[in-house]
Amino acid sequence: MTRKKILIIGANGFTGRRILNDLSLKQEYIVSGVSLHDDVAPHSGNYQFISADICQAGQLDRIFNDIEPDVVINTSALSVPDYCEVHHKEANLLNIIAVENLARHCQSAGSYFIHLSTDFVFGGEANRLYTEEDPTQPVNYYGYTKMEGEKLVQRHCSKHTIVRVAVVYGTALPGQHGNVLQLVADRLRKHEEVRVVSDQWRTPTFVGDVSLGIEKLIARAFNKTAPAVSSIYHICGNECLTIAEIAYRVATILGLDKSLIHPVTTQEMQEKTPRPRFSGMSTLKAQKELDYTPLSLDKGIKEMFESL
Ligand SMILES: NC(=O)c1ccc[n+]([C@@H]2O[C@H](COP(=O)([O-])OP(=O)(O)OC[C@H]3O[C@@H](n4cnc5c(N)ncnc54)[C@H](OP(=O)(O)O)[C@@H]3O)[C@@H](O)[C@H]2O)c1
């Protein structure tokens, strides 16, 4: 069997690095990673690393000509909602324009395009878990750019999958952004108080599960008897909780002082950027079609903090 060439964009990022590390352990893949800056962990695995700016069309041409990828996984994004809310041009460039260029390059090269997206494409007014068929209605600029990116992938690349993830958690490398679970643990360990919202619901995703879900998608894409690849999947956890409930779980599992956790409402938090009230996503489709089984939140938290 010929080894498939996998190109991971955003390979220094939190999710991209986990995928890079996991896939480069597999004999059946030849893995390359692209990121804006130099490799965050040089010589740490069996992959080729390229520093490049995917917003520069010429650089994308060169990468596709050199690698000729069978699969492209885009994990790059401007993904901080507060930043996107006031930096529309930058958000448009990476989350919309570069995504369209990637989709077009994948179409010309015949590559299977796996593009990461977010629960923040949803409006937040649901009273049940969102499915892949539900309409999108973002409430902030980040969500808007991700929704537009999704549409362009669907329009310009015939062989694609959009993978929506939510509150991705796991162990971060130095220089990578953390996540709310890490923030809560860090504060409580220093005996500092932490304010967390008690009326925003999410389905937190263990970073290793994103990587596993993507491996399943790749395996299916090259299995001649499997269904067509173009689709959307929710690859997240199976438990829907408020951010405050997530914080309490971290404290319980790590044996930290819960009295330092202060649940507050969205209104009390007074964040400048609106966020969906409820963006829990159903994984039923991924369970049925990909045999995707995420870790429980308790197991994910244990795995995250055991590896620190
Ligand atoms: N993290 C979450 O909780 C979460 C939740 C929902 C959805 N998502 C989605 O999941 C995906 C991954 O998120 P993440 O938080 O893991 O990402 P991340 O850690 O912010 O990483 C993104 C990476 O993209 C790279 N990048 C930025 N601009 C680039 C450019 N012009 N050219 C090449 N590379 C560039 C950066 O590379 P350098 O480090 O080299 O600068 C960065 O490491 C995104 O699509 C995001 O929208 C994430």
C-alpha cells in the first residue's frame, strides 16, 4: 500500500501539534507540518516542518507543488473571539480568504481537505444538542468568519470534511495557548479565586479525541467501500456542561479548593464579545458513521493532568 502524504496546517497550534505527533507515529503516513513560526518542538517526531504564511498565495503554491498532499488538515485559525471581534481584517484573512485558497488548492491537487471549525457557528438559542443539519447563526465575529470559511470549503472543494470542535482541552506545550481547564487548575493551585460563567453550555473536547476522529476520517476516505467524504462532523465530547460545572469537575478530580470557584452569569461577567448561551453539539453522527467514541470528561481531565 502506498503511504499517504498528510499536510497539517497550523502544526505549532494546540490541536495541530497533537494531530502532527499522532499521525507521524503511523507507518502508513508521510507527515508534513506547516506553521507561521519555527517548529515549537524541533526534531520531536518523524515529520517534515515548513515555516510559511498560508495567507501568501505564492507560499501555498510552493507547498502544494513540493508536498503533493493526499490529505490536507487545516487547524490554523485566528481563534480568540475577543481578538477577532476588533480585528476583522486579520480574522477575514486567515479564517475566510486563506481557507478559500486552501480549498481551491485542494480541489486542483485532488487532495482530501479536512477543515477544523467550531461550535461558535451556532446561535445558542437551542434547548437540545445541535446536530450537523442545524442552521448556523453566529453571535460574534469569530463565529461569523468560521461560518464563512465552512461555506467556502463546501463551495470550492468537492472532497472535504468540516470537523467542528468545542473547548478543546489537553496538555499545552510552552508557547501554546492554554484552555479554561488549565486556567482553573493554575489559579486554584495558587489559591487564587476564579470567576466562571454558569449559564453558557459547551461540549468540551479532549484534544486526543480530535486527532482520533481525524484518523478515522482519513482511513474512511481511502476505503473504497465507505460512504462519500464530503460532510460535516461534530467531533467533541459527549457531556454538555456549563463552564462553571467544568471548573468544579477539575477541582474535584485534582482535589483543589472548590470554594475559590465563583460562578457568575454572562451578564455579571460583562464580557465585551457576545458568546452563544448554549452551543452543545451532538456526536451521534460521528458515533454511527465513524465509530467515534470520545473520552468522558473525567477521563480526559485525568489524562490531561497526569501527563503534566
Ligand atoms: N482551541 C479551542 O478550544 C477551539 C474550540 C473550537 C474550535 N477550535 C478550532 O480548532 C482549530 C484549532 O484551534 P487551536 O486553538 O488548536 O489553534 P491554535 O492553537 O490557535 O493554533 C493555530 C495555529 O495556526 C498557525 N497560524 C496562524 N496564522 C498562520 C498563517 N498565516 N500561516 C500558517 N500558520 C498560521 C499558528 O502558527 P504559529 O504558532 O507558528 O504562529 C498557530 O499555532 C481552529 O480552526 C479553531 O477555530 C478550537
